[in-house]
Amino acid sequence: MFQFVLSIVTIPAAKLLRPSVLYRPELGPSLDALLVALGASAVLGGVVYLLWSGRIELSAPAEQQREAEEHA
């Protein structure tokens, strides 16, 4: 799904951005494009954290940890 969304977003992004943003003499994105990408990543990272915060444990429950140690 993520790869599909990225491939769909590429076409409008290429139409909306100025050519000077996409094609520059040096290797790398412009400062504006970099800041937009970082901002979007931060927002999406926050959304993912909020959606998954109740489902992810930092350490395994004691019973599961003992079971893993027995089979190690």
C-alpha cells in the first residue's frame, strides 16, 4: 500500500513543483523540498505513534520472556 501511495504521489508532485526544485546542479533536494519532506515525515510519524502506541510493548511479558529463554 505504501509503495502504491508513493507512486501515485510522484506524478502530482512533479506537476506542482517548479523544475528548479527537482533539477539542480548539485546532488540533493532544495532546502524547501527537504523541509516539506521532514515536516510530512514528522506528522506521519506522530500519527503512526498515536495509532500504534497501545499495541507495542517495549519488553515482552514475563511468561513470554521465560519461554524464549527456555528455547534459546
